[in-house]
Amino acid sequence: MVRAAIRFMRKVLINRAKAQGLQIAEDCIMVDLPMFGTEPYLISIGRHVLISGKVTFLTHDGAPYVCQHLEGFADVIKYGRITVHDNCFIGHRSMIMPGVTIGPNAIVAAGSIVTKDVPPNSVVGGVPAKVICSFEDYAEKLLVNALNYDIPAYRTDKKAELLKHFPYPW
């Protein structure tokens, strides 16, 4: 019941952001509701994008406020469009800053603050986010380090199958 209510509220809030101009493909997956800020109309998210929990899309910078008392800065404001291209993953608690474009086939590691464009086919991470490796290198590492799961057992009882590979330490 609670999960259904959460899914319903997420859908309502996403639809509200879409009504305000958010562009997002229908096949995107959001683990949690991202924070789209006050200008969702400056955000575009492509197909087959997975957005993890507690992700923030920041389309404006409030810091110019502290310069507004200086000569010539009274009307300085800073906004930027955020574009996430197809087939991307954005990790838990990442923050995407104004004016950033995330290229296709890109991965943003958890906890990253993305201040510059993410090249296509790359993995970025850190504060500020920097390129860690290529998308292809990451995919190869996944294959090399993949555990041999019993897929039917996983689909039947995920917890039991995972605990076979990661038993309690005591």
C-alpha cells in the first residue's frame, strides 16, 4: 500500500514537472524522485536513462547574489540548460550543475558533482566529477567481475540468492 502511494506521488510530481516544461522520455527509470528545481523547463532527459535516488538537477546558480552590490553586477543572473542524452546512468546523490550536457552512454558515479560536460561513452565521478574510464572499459570490468547468479532463483527469491554470494560475516 505504501509503495503504491509513493509511486502515485512520484508520478504526480513528475507530471507536474512535465507540465512546467520538463522533457523526459517515457522509458526513463527513477529510483526516487529527483529534485528538478525551480526551472524544470531547462531540463531534457533522453531515452533509457536510469536516475538513482536523491539526484539534484540545478539549473541556476544563486551565488551571483553576493556580487549584486558591486558596480555592474546588479542584474547578473546565471542559468543553464541541463541535457542528459540517451542510455545514461546517474548515481545516488549526484548533483548536475547548470549548463551541463551528459553525452550518450555515460555513467555518473554516486555522489558526484558534475560541473562540466560529460563526454559520450565515459564514466565520471568525484567532486568535481572527472573522467574515470571509458564506457567500454567499465562494461569489460563488469563482465570480468560478474558473479555467477542463478537467474531463475534470483527472480524467485532475490534475498536468498544474494545471500549465497554475500553471506553474513558471523
